[in-house]
Amino acid sequence: MDRRKFIKNSLIAGAVVATGAIMGNSVLSDNKNSEKKMKILVLTGSPRKNGNSNILADNFIKGATEKGHKVLRFDSAFKDVHPCIGCNKCGMDGPCVFNDDFNFVREHIVDADLVVFVTPMYYFGISAQLKAVIDRFYAINGKIHVPKKAALFMTYANNSKHDELPIRTHYEVLLDYLGWKDTGRFVVPGVWTAGSINRTDYPKKVYEFGKSL
């Protein structure tokens, strides 16, 4: 083989190896990214410890934890969260006049990758306990307008798609305002008495959702 041909073939071989290495690194990098462990904040709103929406939260947390994600849970109904009074002392990005359990949310929501809203339908809306937490987002407004993922778990007693609209719309408008991305909605009709959701496949669905993240 003459010298020119040898050099040409060597350069081609080197390029192939280099390309393969680059592609391999890219694949490895993608795989690493896909396996990134997330910080997840679950905000529940039901005052029934064994209520249907709380059962969804339990199963989702189990799946997400098994996948290796860090999951923090805030049960609004069992915490001291004063409703926002619109005093504007926080200036939408500062200390709140109330020093209460919302400080936990304040600490962890800013760097959370995923925020999960879990609520029963109470008189056609989000439970008052969870709504109080959401209203207090006002004091950290400047810090939470960053890309995040969100999910909605909602349970209610009847079977009217029309009745779901207020909560669905609130969720959609909230995400649109904050610039967050919806990753899943699990709306469960026909569950009234505590524990009746266990007769559906939704606990398994949210468990698998948590495992899939």
C-alpha cells in the first residue's frame, strides 16, 4: 500500500473511532440525564388521613421513592398555614408577616423539580386547606417562576365531567402563569366514602406514574 493511501485510510479509521466515542458519550450522557433523581414536593389538601386523595399520594410517593427520587410531603390540612390577607408586605418576593408551617413549603418548593397537587373536590373546588397554601405562593412569586414540572391528583364523589372543570381550569391557569409543565393528571370520579378508591385501579396507576419518572 502506498504512503498516501495508508494515511488516508488511517485518518478515516480515526474519524470513525472518534465519532463512535462521541456518540457513545452522548448516549451515556442521555442515559444519565434520563436517570436524574428529582426533588419532588407533594402538597395534599384532604383532612381525612385515610381519604381517597391521600391514598393516591401514598401510592405515588411509594413509586417515586422506589425509583430513587427525593420526595417531601406537606399535608396542608394538618399544618398551621394562615390564609393570605393581601397585605403585600412581602412585595411578592420577601418575608411573609405570618411565621407558620408554610415555611416548609417556602424552603423546598423553590428547588423542587416536580410539584404534585393532591386534593379532593370540596364544593366544586380545591380544598380550602390546599388553597391556603397556593395563595401563599404570592410571597415567593419571584422565586418560583422557573421551569418546573407539575401533576394533579383529584378525587370527587359524583361522575360529572362538567364538575371537574373548576379544578382543572385552576390548575391549568396556575401552571400557565408560573411557566410550569404538566406531567400528569389523575382525576378520579365516583369515590366518596374514605377508602373507596381502593376499588379502582388508580392507586396502581399513580404508583406506576411515580415509578416512571
